[in-house]
Amino acid sequence: MVESGMTPKMAETAPNCYDGSRQNNASPRRHLLRGLGAVALAGVLAACQVVPRTGGPATPPPPGDPGETVGPGLPTDTDRHRVALLVPQTGPNADVGTAIANATTLALLDSRTERVRITTYDTALGAAAAARQAVADGNKLILGPLLSEDVAAVAPIARGAKIPVLSFSNDTSVAGNGVFIMGFVPGQSVERIVAFSRAKGHQRFGALVPKNVYGDRSAAAFRAAVAEAGGTLVALESYDRSATALTGAARRVANAGEIDAVLIADSGGNAIRAVPVIKGAGERQILGTELWNTDAALAGNAAMRGSWFASVSDGLYGQLATKYRTRFGRTPYRLASLGYDSVLLTVRIARDWKPGTNFPVNRLLAADGFGGIDGIFRFNNRGIAQRALEVSEIGAGGFRVVDPAPTKW
């Protein structure tokens, strides 16, 4: 059902109805920072994780069953858990927020739960205001926000009300003290691909990283991963986002001496530009991160064939995307899976959670973790989602999994 007349704007979601026509015509409050996902650009993921949509209609279809319209305030509900979803529904990030919200609806429908009721609050109108309204409405768990700046605004309000926050950000700096982050942390991809490469006999490593937050974090993870794997760090070059700087950095790595494998912690497009330069001084194994996950252009470039990268599995996501297109008439953002999995996690815990009581936050630290569209994951004691990643190889026809993700911890 859709609830109107409330500030900030909210939409109520229950297992048997959905709202497929969220507005996105408000004036932008902040600039979009490109981030992680299916074909995510190599921008700063610290502020948000926004993934370019791969197609579909410009606007969502009208709701198939808008349900009832209610007045101000939430209806009394003593049989279901009140859960708040904080995502942008207006402004520049409205589309990705809508995709996440729609995915939570699919998860409720697929799980057939009658114990969870989700109300969506628009963070584009003010994340702090959305959080205060969510608390006032009696929600006991917050899913979201998307942007790390919004997490910082929401966290103290939620903490004061003893409500945990399950954010879609991947900024590790906002995790902890009641905040858990589900986003894809770049360092984990770097660690996985370096360990795999080292196991294949590569000893001497080099890397190219952009001069931004993503690059800084990837560089730190790379240094640690090479040391942990018993490898040797030969060269690590950074560059600003210009073709000249990228080529210069690639040339410096190429001429740094004997190197077995080179990590390019950047988008597929920049990897395609850098690899011919790197291989100009001799054949090297090329390594990549989750940023290459669904970049189809990589398979069409001969120089990239044989390269490896680590990411979450796309197997189940393909099924989710098909179901999403059927119901909503458009292709989802890759981050929609985070919304879906957050609901599966909530439904699992809700089995032993009495409605109206505080969310059992210690259950989020279960050693066996949780499963979802993106595979298994678990939260460490800092509140960061640790994910099981697979390694894929780029071939002429696409990507081939060469080392599957673990299925249990």
C-alpha cells in the first residue's frame, strides 16, 4: 500500500502489494558519486554505491495494485515487525533507491513472510529527518541508507533509540557501534584475487590504482594481500583520471622490472587502455576487481583475454534480474541485490524475534553467516560484511568461473 500525507515521504510495503511508481522529480540534493556494481565505474565508493542501469524504460510502470490510501501516521500492527527502509526516492539517486525498494518487495513476496512490514522513507528529503520519523513510527530495524554521508547522519539517531542500522554502503569508516554495512568492500576483492594469483605461482606483483578513495583503499589492501600471500611488491603506481596519466603510470609499471602479475583496480574501460602498455614489456597476468563484474566490453578485447578478477557470483542475480524485469518492466541496478538480501536476513531472524521488541542485534554476528543472491556473507565484529567471492577469467565469449566462491564458512 502507499501511504501519503507524511513527511518525510514514506511508502508502506507488505508481502501482498507493492508500489511501482515512486517519484523522482525533486531537485537534487547532492551529486551522484559513481560506484560499485555490475558495470560500476571506478569512482569513490566511500560516499555511495551507484551502478549505471543497463537498459529498460525511462520510467517505471504504473503500480499493478496500489492498494489502499491511508492518512497520516502508520496503521496499528502488533503481529508484524516494523522495519524501516531508508533510500533515496527523489533526487539524483532516486532510480537506484527505487531499485533497492522494489527488490525488498520481491524478497517479501518470495519469502511469503507475514511477520515483516517494511516502510520506505525518502532520504533525499533529509536522512536525519527520515531516521527520526522511522524511530517515531516504531520501527525496530533500519535497512539503509545508501550513501555513507546519510549513514553518518542516521547512526546517532538510531543508536539513541537502540535500533541497529543495516546499511547498503561499503564505506568501512561508518561501520561499527550499531551500524552494519552490506556493500561490496573493494579490499576483499583485492585480497581474493591476489591470493588466487599467488596460489597459481605468481611471486612478483605490480598494481595500477586511481587517485581517489577507491584507489587508496585498493592500494592498502593490495600491499597487505601481497605480504600475507608471501609475494613481493615490485611496483604500485597511481594516476589521476586522464588518459595521459593512466598511460604514464602503466608504462612505469611495465618498466619496473620482472613482474608476474599486475592488478588494475579500476573500471574495465581503463583496464583496456592500460593493458597493451603493460604487456608491451612482456607478458604479465592481469588481475582485476569487482568493478569488472558485468562489463561486457572486456570480453570483446583481445588483450584482456586470460585476465582474472574476483567478485560476488552473478548466477542467482541473473534470476533476480529476470524476475524484476517481469514485475517492474525495467532492468534493476546491480545493487538491488543488497535490498533483496537484507530482507532475507531480516526474515530469517524474525522467526525468533517477538514483534514490538528490540531487534536481536547479536544475531547479525552469527558465525555461520547468511545466504542470499550474492552468495554467503557474515558480519565481522566491526560490522563489515565479509563475502565469499569467486574468481572469473575473461574469454572471447564472456567470463568463465575458474575458482568458485565457497558455499560455507
